[in-house]
Amino acid sequence: MSFDNTDPGPDPGEPGGGVPPGETPPAESSTSSGTGPRQDTSRGWAKAPLAIILLIGVVFAAFFLVYAITLMR
């Protein structure tokens, strides 16, 4: 059985061939602690949507309050 090396690059021991056996490859210099997805630090509801929801709730409650008062007359 024969094995053909399909790797086009030079062997590790040759110049420009990567890391020799037994040595640790160099770390990547492009990674830092500041990389990664941006995390939004705001919490809670924005003022406008909260105000709209509260306004709808007050109008809804006022409608049924007025409706109940008109039924008692």
C-alpha cells in the first residue's frame, strides 16, 4: 500500500514550513480581549413604549368604568 502526500506545502523542518516537531506554534496576534459581539448594556423598557402601554391601559379601564356607570342609571 502506498501513501501519497497531497499536501502542497513544504515539510515542517524546511524553511517556511511552519513549526518544527516538538515546538509550540506562535499565538495569534489578532485576538484580543476586546473582540467579540457587542453586548447591549441597557436594561428595562424605553420610556415611549411604556407610556403608550400605560395610556392604552388607562383608556381601556376608563371605558369600562364609564360603561359600568351608565348601566347603573
